[in-house]
Amino acid sequence: MIRDTALSSPRTNGTLIRIEHLTKVYKLGEIDVHALRGISINVSKGEFVAIMGASGSGKSTFMNILGCLDIPTKGSYILEGIDVGKLSRDELAMIRNKKIGFVFQGFNLLSRTSALENVELPLFYGATSTKVRKEKAIEALEKVGLGDRIHHYPNQLSGGQQQRVAIARSLVNNPSIVLADEPTGNLDSRTSVEVMGIFQELNNNGITIILITHEPDIADFAKRHIVFRDGKIRADKVNDRPKTASEVIKSMPVIDDEEDEVE
Amino acid sequence: MKMLNIVLSALRALQRNKMRSFLTMLGIIIGVAAVIAMLAIGQGAEYSVKEQIASLGTNVLMIFPGAQQQAGVRSGAGSATTLTEDDASAIIRECSAVQYISPGAFSGGQIIAGNLNWSTSIQGTGIDYLEIRQWPIEYGDFFTEQDVKAAAKVCILGRTVADNLFLDASPVDQTIRIRNVPFKVIGVLTKKGQNAMGQDQDDVILAPYTTVIRRLSHFPNLRYILVSATSLKEISTAQTQISELLRMRHKIQSYEADDFTIRNQTDLASTATETTQVLTILLASIASISLLVGGIGIMNIMLVSVTERTREIGIRMSIGARAKDILTQFLIEALVLSLLGGITGIILGVVGSTIISSIAKWPTFITAFSIILSFGFSIAIGIFFGFYPARKAAMLNPIDALRYE
């Protein structure tokens, strides 16, 4: 497997992501749209970063590049020592499969496909045996507290549960980073906090999480805030006192037994 | 992604849209079933035409006396130019490729039975005539060797004659008068219908040729000899053997022309076979068009499916599916559709042809060739019409696909 050796990581001294002078220009007909105008950041292993900004600030473009769904126009993006800008379409797919776990706002689960099969999906694209695949998927679902609902279909699960399936799916391949794009955008406030609790727990276990959000409340759970505006980084600061989800939950009034409610 | 997994997930994807998958497959099912049934019917037609021609007697030779085209230039004199009973017995004795022989004589006239009468021809034949013509007796008996030797006044009626002279009554054991000679009716032939020329073959009376010669026509020699070869392939051998034998018996010198003519019906047989083959090809090509239309149906549905599942494609790409994986997935889905359709179509075609042959009493033949052909055709259609939609899916930009609403 040549590709595996190509993806094997040189020593990076704890630096997971190194981004330098990153720009992205879209061509909309005759007009050039500058979505990113020179971004440079480093993210180390084990960080919990919230990327914030209004719509049009370039955070979604940045997220796409981070997630290897898109490639930069200029500048370099080095993920675990691999220069992503030089990879082919298929190699990018391999990186997405092995090193990145996605969690989306709209959950993006395959409908009419059980939770277990949804979580197994990333393993389909690697060389995993059926048995190992199932074990890993169940393990991931147990991690997010859905061990008893592995055979449920997305339409039988609440929004919060669906997002947990999505988180399990993002974890199943032991990725280097979990990229969460507005993961709480479709959830009520209590469920949002619960989902953030899961992220915090994962982060405590050493998983690097990059969260994209425009809600300051949600960003407060992260350890580092990066604020985008007009394609540039406006602020990059450490959150000294991140909120803890378990504590926030205690202070919230119980409205409904959301877990059993099917959306 | 392993092949088995892809096939399984393709099956699952099709299962999610059962109705649509079924309707899509229906195109292929009908197409394949039509091809199979049409080929089966065509081949059945070919067979039954062959059968009918064989019953006309494709392995039959007719030997006529005299070189008919050389009216004024007869070579031999007197009886040497005509066929005799001895010629007939020599042929059956010495020609190995000859299976049956029937010396022929004929007469005609008004037949009277009770108060009814009818005009028809009387064929004098040998005892193997019915074997050669493959013409069974409906009821009663045929005459025997004994009747031939004794020139017995017995006869067998064709269906038309029996209907006209006896209406609904049984003619067997009744007496009819042929040119005032009384004949005992001993049997009735089955209905044979018209021949290729449109003549009613059932409008005939059969009697021993000896009887016809001695009691009716008083023409001493044979009008013709009917011979059947041991098989269709042996026709030309039989023809050569008979020709050599007759030349020798008639003492014809090598420079002299035959004083007899041998005719066969192989031309008719091959023309008819060709005709039915053309018919088979025609039927199969019409059926193939429906298969093609079925293929377009698959392409259509796969295109709809790609558009509808753009988001799914985006999700799959975001979690690591390569363009190749997506291409394979959709191609396999199209292939599974067309294969399932193909197999169902084959089963339906086989069952359909069986039903057709039992209801329409029409022989149908399902050959391995037609099954392999339609199976291969449906695979080819799956790949051909599945490729474009699959490629379209694989070429999607993951970001656009993910954002697709």
C-alpha cells in the first residue's frame, strides 16, 4: 500500500495542523471572490478549538479546506506532516477517511439505514473485515451512549440521538481531528449542551476537536477561540475558563424528556 | 470497499425504493422475456414448418417415367421408357438409401354411394404409401400386401370424400361404386388439409395400385413411383442409387439421357426454413428494441437516483469514498437492477413460452443460446446505461453534494 506510507505521519512534535498564508479565491463568473485572505494558524494535538464568525466570514471555506473537501488557492496546509495541497482527489478521500471525522449541522446520516450501518460506513472505504467493522461501530456508538439503539433508523431517533450517531461515525476510524460544523445548529438548547458534553468528554480523552459555530454560548465550551471576519483571523485567544457541559445541564430547567421524543 | 459489500449495499439501496426498482426492472424483465419468448416461438415455428415439410415428404422422391422435356426424341422404344412394377421392386430391393416405396397409378371418375355421388381422383398406391406421406388412418384399416397381390376392390377415403359421400355416417364397410366397379370402404384418412398449391389433399380415394391398374385405368405401367429415403441426408444418395439402377435396368447407354425423372422437395424445405429463420430474427429484433427501451429506463432512474441522492454521495465522499467507490456503487446498482431484471425476465420468458405452447398448441424451443444472449444483453445494458449516471455521481464535487438540498 503505497498510499498508506504516503499518509504515515512524520514526527510533528505535537503540532497537528500547520496552516501558513492560506488563501482561497473562488471565481464567480468574471468576479474573483476572496473567501480567505491569508490565514496562518497551528493546532496542536488535544486542543478543542472553536472557530467563530458571522456568515460570509470565510469560516465555512476554512472548514472545507481543513476537512480536505477543498484545496487552498495559495498557502500550505500540513496535516500531521502531510502537505494536503499536493494530494490528488483520491488521496484527499483517503485523508478524509483515516484522519478526519465530520459532524455536520444537519447530521447527514443516510436515511433508511440503521445507526450501526451509518457508523460502519467510513470503515467500508477502508480495508476492514466485517467482524472488526461491526465491533468498532458498536464501540463508537457505546462511547456516545447509544449502545442500546444500534438498530434504530434515523427517523426513529431524536435530533440529539441522530447527532450522536453522527459523532460515533466521525470517531469510528480513530481520526486525528473531529471537525464539527455547527453541530448544535438544529438542536434545542438542552440537547446542544448534551452534545457539547460529548465533545468535551472526547476531548478529555485526547481527541482534537475543531468546532465551527456562530453561537458564543456554544463556543464557550471550547478551550480556544478563533474569530474570523472577512476572510481573516480577527482574534485567536485561549478560553481560560471553558464552561463544563455537565455543570451547565444541572443549572438548566427540565422542559421535556427529550430523549424519548421522536422528531 | 469490497465487492461483496458494494453489491450488498446496492441491493439495500434498491430495496429502499422497492416500487421504483421494480418498475425500472420491469422494462428489462419485459424486454428479456420478450426476447426469450420470441426466440422460442420463432424456433418453434421453424420446427413446425420443418415438421410440416417433412410430412409433405422432404425425404420423398418421385420417379416419373419418360424424360418429359424430350417429347419427340424418345431414345428407347416401347416399354423400356416407362416404369414397371419390377422397377419398383428392384428399387426397394437394391437401393440401400430407400426406406419405403409405393408404386403409383391413378384414375378418376364419378363415385356413387347410395344416393350421393362425388367426383374425385383415385390414387393407386402401395402398402407403404401412408408411411411415406406420414398420413395416419383416422379409423378403419389400410389395405394389406394380400389386397395388393389380389387386386382387391377395397379403398380408403380421404376426409373430404367421406364427408361428401357419407355425411355423418361411418363409411367403413360400406360399398361405393367407382366407375361402376364396387369397392368396399375399409378406412378413412385423417384430415390433411391443403397442400402448398392450395389443393385439397383430402379429396382423394386410395386403393391398391394393382386394383387401379387392372380394374379402373387399364394402363399397364406405373404413373410414378413414390420413394422415401432413410433420412433427409440420404436423399441424394437414394437419388443416385435409383438413377443408376434404373439406367441399368432400362439399358441406357452412358451417352443417352435418362428415360425417367426423379424429383425431390429439398428446395421447398430450404426455402421454408429460411423464411422461418428470417421470421425468428425479425421477432427477436423487435423484442430487442423493448430491451433497449428497458435500458433507457434504467439510465433514467439512475439519473434521478443520482440527483436525489446527491446528499448521500456528498456524505459518502466526506467520510472517505473515492470517485471510484461512488462510480462502482452506482454502476453496481444499475447492474444489479438489470441482472435481477434479466433473471426474472428469463424465468418469465421460459414460463411464458411454456404457457404459449400449451395454450396455442404451438411448439416453443428455449435454447441455451437465447438465454445466454438475453442474459449477456441485460448485463451489457446495465453497464452501458448505468455508466453515465454513475460517472455523473462520481464527478460530483463533495462540497456541492453535501450542501445539495
